[in-house]
Amino acid sequence: YEIGQQLNVEQEPQALLQLAVDTLSSAFNYYHAHVYRYDAQRRQLIVAAGLGEAGTVMTSEGHSIPYDAPQSLVASAARTREPVVVMDVTANPDHLPNPLIPETLSEVAVPLTLGGELLGVLDVQAREAGAVDQSEIRLLQIVSNQLAVALSNVEQLEETRLRLRDIQIANDAAKIVTEAVTVPDMLNQILEIAIDALGSDNAAYTQYLPTQNKWQGIAAANMS
């Protein structure tokens, strides 16, 4: 319950997933935990957040597992939409060893689904064989469901923010076009809007002169 409350506070997707990983690992003393996001277009499960140095490395390197990978507990959980529990990975041929977390002996992979849609997979690992009991597995399923809902809500909120930003930019640009005294003045103001929206340091508008076979700067703006 407390974990679910914490998840509902975070409003940024990656930070939300990292919070889930860190909170679960702290609460249950997991050796490792990470969350994969599912890229349906590429049919890949990609690490989006992970615990400690290993998690940072896998996230920064875009570590991924093919959705159809035959030797992967994570991929199996994604395909079946059901938790995959292995109490002793040394005796399971479907366990995919990772050199960054060599001490794993038990593993639980729980799919993140919402309305039948696969969002990703939560994967937790322990150093001891048989370290996860049935009550803990049920709790992981509850947390995974809460995480899927929170993630969907956060992403919808982010999409709404982006749409509102685009509308505001369009309105600002239209106002500049109607009120600007000169074309260079209009372009400079529009470039300033672009810098602010994109978080850039500078922007420029150039025009190609075919008779001279060159580009000519017309307007420029810098972040002040």
C-alpha cells in the first residue's frame, strides 16, 4: 500500500520506474531489480531503470531482450502475461545469465499490463535459492499492477503537457506573425520561441540563394 502511494506521487516516467526499483529493493533486500519497457515496434524489452551500478550500466547501454527470446524469463513473462518464478536459476535452462549480476540464484519476472496491453516487465533477483515466497509473489503482482496504472497515468499527463505546449507555441507564433513590424523581427521572435521550447542554446534561419549557390543567414537568436 505504501509503495503504491509513493508511485502515485512521481510524475516523470523514468523517475517513476527508478522509484519502484529502489523502493522494492529496499523493502525486500533484493540483490537486484530492474524494469523493462516493451517496444512493440521493435519487439524488444529494454531496460528503463535498474538498481545500483549494474542497473545504471544496463540502462545507459540500452540493454535489451528480444520479445521472442527462447532463453529468457523476462521474455517468457512478457509473452505469457503471467509471472515467471524460478527458485533456483542454476537448475533452469531458461535463465539468461548476466555478467553484471553474477550472484543471482532466484528470480521473479512479473509483466506490467494494463487493459491487455503489455507495458513492460518487472524483474527482481535474490542471492539465495528459494528466497521468494508466495505472499511476496502476490505482493509483486499487486505492485506491478499499481506501477502499470501509475506509468500509464504519467505518460498520459506528459502527452497532455506536450499538446498544451504545442498549442501555446502555435498561438505565440501566430501572434508574432500578426504583430511583427518587419520580417527579420518576426523571425527573431519565432526563433526565440523555438529555443525556449527545445531547450537549445541558439537557433538560426538561413535561406538558400540559388543564383549565388550559397546559404545566407537571415535571422538568429541566442538563449539569454
